[in-house]
Amino acid sequence: MSSVATLVSASSDQGLTQETALTSPVAETAAAHVASGETAGVDPGVDSLVDSVVETVTNASLLFPDFPTIKGAEFAIQNIHQVTGLPWWATITLTAFTLRLFLIMPLSVYSLHNAEKLNRLQPEIVEISKRLKQEVSMAMHQFKWDEKKAKDEYIKNV
């Protein structure tokens, strides 16, 4: 258990007090009791110590632990796990499926709808582009524009 406590203290940036708390015999004993499921005779402060150790390890392993999106995803997955009672692997699978169904699927349908509209308008866009190119060419000769000015006008009006 001391290797876990040392790993946690090495990964945390809480300073010497965190290291002392994690390597103390009380912390090791508490972690052993919690791991074995024996929490009947354990000091009430041990729960808070174990929670802080778990939080420290979690925060140390995440790149952006306080990012709202990560907190939201963690909250959602934990609540789905608690409500459904499914094992973690099934909870993660269910969450991924639900996210795809309600977020990605509508966006895909919307994207396909816009692509279809663009395909229907493509012949008209090509014709307008040809006319604009002719007008820019005529304006280039009429107003004595250089290539850069003509290209800028074409891009601005497309």
C-alpha cells in the first residue's frame, strides 16, 4: 500500500502536508480497510482522507480536471451509473450510444439536408460564377484593374 501512497504523493502538487498525510500509517491502514470493505471500526475522518486521495489521483491523471465539459461528462456518467445500476462498462457504452443518438445523429441529418440543398443549387452557382468571371474580366479592361484587384473583386462578390 505504501507504493500507492507514494505514487499519489508524487503525482499531487499539494506539497509536504499532502505527502505526510498519504504516507502516514493511518492513511495506509484506512486505505487497506476501505479496499477490503471493512469500514465499521475506522475513524470517521478516514472517509474524508480517502476521498481526498481519490480526488488527488483523479485530478493528477486528467489534463484539465476543472474544465466544465469534463466535469459535466463525469457527472452524467456517474448519474447514469447510479440510476441504472449497470456496470461501468455498460454505463459508458450506454452513454456513448445515447450521445450519438441524440446529438450526433440530428447533426448528421442536418448536414445531409444542407448538402442536398447545395447539390440542387450547384448548376445555378456555376452559371452565376461564370457570369461574374465575365463581368470582372470586362471591368478589368474598362477600369484598368490589375490581376490582384480583379481577383479581390471576384472573391468579394462570389
